[in-house]
Amino acid sequence: MTTAPLLWQPDLSARRKPLMCDFTTQAAKTAGRALDTFADLHAWSVARPQEFWPLAWDFCGLEGDKGAVPLLPDADPMQVRFFPEARLNIADTFLKNADGREAIVFIGEDGRRMAWTRAGLKREVEQLAAALYAAGITAGDHVAGYVPNMPQSVAAMLATASLGAVWSSCAPESGPDVVVDRLGQIAPKLMFAADGYFYNGKTFETRDAITEVASRVPSIEQIVVWPYAGGAEDLPEGMMAYEAFKQPDAPALDSRVMGFRDPLYVMFSSGTTGKPKCIEHSGGGTLLRMLVEQQLHCDLRPGDRMFYYTTCNWMMWNWQVAALASGASIVLFDGNPAHPGIKRLFDVVEAEKVTHFGISAKYIDASLKRRNRPADSHDLAALRVVLSTGSPLSPEGFAHVYADWKADVQLASICGGTDILGCFIGGCPVLPVHQGEIQAPMLGLDAATLNDQGEVVEGVAGELVCRNAHPSMPTRFLDDPGNARYRASYYETYPDIWRQGDFTIRTGHGGFVVLGRSDATLNPGGVRIGTAEIYRQLDKINEVADAVVVGQSFDNDVRVVLFVQTAGGAELDDALTTRVKTEIRKNASARHVPVKIIAVSDIPRTKSGKTAELAVRDVVNKHPVRNLSGLANPQALELFADHPELQF
């Protein structure tokens, strides 16, 4: 694999060195030897977890008593226990230094702005915690949010955490079937909601949906609603206004002390391969992982301002909110990121002096195709780090950020998942950025690329794995006796090695190229092809707005089929078809060229915005789609069913 062009080089001689440098100095003292490179530091973090994780706890400022035992080792990674004696509550780390600095800034699609100070956030949490306690919520209970990405959602989560209860959330654009599929499995006692939301210039009321969810999830005893799209007056029976629910005379917060492994979140898989899995995550393990990723890998500091475009359906909501625990402010936006135009989010970045801006790879590709150049239209002087995830970022997307957004940012493409509420591979502020490549493995995680024989490979495609245990592994799947589904999901392919399900190439200088989901990998003629290798070529063609590529079983083999949604009224005629094939053949290989290229008017997506490749593949191959409720636009699948061009 040839070396990709260098796009950015850190200036480690500058007065403001990354926090990673200070951490490396302390790590070298702990290790009793020099750690001259990031590779040295990473190798030590993997080889000596009993030294690395306690140092990370102290350096990153996790509140609580970590105890005398850093971990209890076990040959089975699922049985390793980190900080078994620790006593803490994550709310204390989130809410420390409760002063007049801004904690949360909210920008709605309709233009409204709301700002809470750190002291104001803590008081809000105290009032909600007292109300939750009075409502009978205690440790281990489940509290749900059917909520927009707003400050009240953050406060509700932290109040839940302070009592030792467990939080889960769904975005309000999710229909009742989607929400019931998730919340029905966790049996929440109380649900927070807003009365509506705004998207793409339209107002959507949600009271009927809230009522339906509550009627179908009988465990919900109380519903607390705040006004956003309308008003909280005349609420239906069974709903209580948010302001009336809070207890204004609440005492100072006295968080319940918990164990490191006690649950904080239940997250849900996308639900495109069956009923969504309920993945339980610990409070201590999750927060410690996020502190390491944000402070060390993203150089997030007190006073910085983190803005990650997300919804409450996606793990990146939990990830962004964790920035509060590092003393940073978080900027929340709820609505369509491209309404009324692609520059909308950059208006927020400029106005709020954002230092860390996170977005999906799809947004970056859309920005490229629309010739968006915020470097000319916006003051981005404060911006230091751009983060991208959700799908592989194309090399052209990398180049676009540096050419048209800002030339001196660290572009941290990250890859992880709901499975660990964090990243396996991602940014590193002391390493260069090469076009199309994720910079490095995360500290403490032994990430590698393995071939089918379980051998470590470099320069060729294989499975992304993690060869060691770490604190933010799930504690369990709900309703999973003996951890059977948990083990089958991650440890079935390679014994005692976590397989994430991403197809990657490890580069010669330690980075990674992600080729797409390995369970959506194409296999024509027995040769594995990552779908991202095809999408990467389509990103160069402005007439292609979106696409999905799948393998169709055909004539005892697999043929590659590409569905294209055109842009701006373009027609998928012979000329455009030839151009698509030429780009793919020239820049990938002849094997990558689709046998069929078919125009469609819509592409199915999951609720978190990811292309639903597996659902399309199932429809094309006449297999049942296992969970339509996991899709944002399930009606789009009708465009692919029994398509005349795909008949034998």
C-alpha cells in the first residue's frame, strides 16, 4: 500500500503542547523507562494496563476513589474486572467546578439560543434528582428520554446517574414502533420528553407519539414533558410539565456512591439485523474511556467548546456530553444540519467559537459536492480539531477539510461504536494526518487488523479487532442468559479476540484505512471488497447524490450491484454510467466495477443516518428484512424489491 499524502503535521515545539505530551512524561516515570514515540506509549498502555488505567484516572481527573486494585486479570477477556474496589458516581466528575462559565449552549433549528452555566446545570440536576427520588427512582431503575438534543436532556441524564439509575434515550423523530422496540425491553419507570421538535423548516408535535409509547410500555409510571415546539399547558392525562416536576427547594447534590462497573447507560444496536440489542454500559468504564479519548486523543481542555452534530439516538450524544467532565463547554444543535443551507453548522461554529467540531463523513462529502468553502465565508480561528465518524471518510473528504475548511486543524477520523461507547482507532495530536487514514489505535486498546487465519497483517485488508480487555466493554446484553449473544456478537470469529465487524487496512506508519463493514463486504469471485472502496470513487462525481452497493447471489457467485440516487435532476444515462464504471475501474480495480448500475429515487438509512446496506442486500436477495423499525425510511426498500433489472 502506497503512502498517502501528508495533510497535517503537529507542531510539538509550540508553547501549547498537546496534553498527550504531558501524559507521556508521566507515563515514562510510571513505566521507569523512556517512551519516545506514540508507538512506545501505546505499547506500554497495552502491556501494562495495571499501570496505564490508574494513571489515566488521575491525569484525566475522574472523581472518586479508585481503590488499591487496578484490575483482576482473567484469560477470558469478558471476565476481566477493572477497579473492582472503586467507589464513585460519574455525576460528580461532570458537575465539578460549578461556576459561572458556560456549560451548555443550545441552538435550535428555529434559531433560538439557550445557555446554561456550570452552576446552573448543577442546580438543574439537583432539582431533577430530588424529583426523581420523590417519584421512587432508585439505583438500578431505568429512566428513558424520548428527547431532542437539548440541555434538559443532559440534565435528566445526569440526575438519573446521580441516583445510580440507568439512562437510555431515543430521538423524537423516531416513530412509536422504533421507541417501543427499544424501551419495551428495558422497562423504564419514568420517561422524559419534549412536546415536539423542528426539522427541515417544519414543526412536528409529538404528544400523540408520547401517549402511544406510554400505552405500549406499561412500565412507564410517569411522563415529564418540557415545551419546545409548542407549550406545556393542557398536557394530556398522565403527563407532567417539566417545570412543575422539578423541586425548587432541592438540597445540594448527594450522589449515590456506585461501583466502577455498575450500569449507567443502556444503548441500542441499530436494529437493522433484528430486534435492537440492549447493550448495558458501566458508568466508570464508559467515562474513563471517553476522558482518555477526548483529553489525550483530541486534546480537549477546560474552556474548550465541543460541538458534535448528533441526535439522542446515536452514541455520539453520550460521547459529546462527556466533554463536560473535562471542564469543556458543549454546543448542542437540534434540527437539519443542512437547513436552510450547507453552511448552517458553520454559522454555529463561528458564532460559538467552537474548538472541536464533529460531524458525519456523509456531511463532509455533501459539503465537498456542494463546493462549500467556509474558509472564505466564516471566521474559524478558534477551531483546532475536526472529528468525523459514522462511515469511512473518503480521501477526497480529508482533502476538502484541509483545502476548504481550515488548513491547520487536526482531522480526527474515528472508528468505534455503540458496542464500546467509544473508539478503537482515531485521532492522535502528536502524529501527522495522512489523506484517507485514521491516525492511530486508542491508548489502552490493542487494535489490529487480522486475516482469516487470525494473523496480524499490514498493507492488506482484514478484520479490525481488539486483542485485550478494556474498561468500556459492555457489562452485558439484557435478556442474554450466560452472555451467549454477547459472546457470539464479538468473540465467535477469533477466540478471546474482539472482532468489531469493520474491514480495515493497517498502514506502514501505524494508521488505519477503513473499507466498510465486514458483514456488508462484497465477495465476487471469492475476492473480498469493502464497500467504501466503491463509495470513495462515487464521491468524486457531483451527479451522484447518494448510493448503496450490495452483492447479489447470481449464477453460483456474487455480482456487485450499485444503486444510485442522482443529484440536481441528473439522469443516469449511458454517459454517466460509463463515467461511474471508469472511475471505479481506474481508481479501484476491475473487480470493483458493478455488474449492474441502477437508478433509484431514495436510499434506505438507519435512524442514525447510516446507509442500510444489509437491509438492501436482504431485499435484493429475497431474504426477509429482520427489523424494518430500525430504518428511518423503510418505504425506500420498495424501490429495490423484485427490481426488473435484477431478475435471473
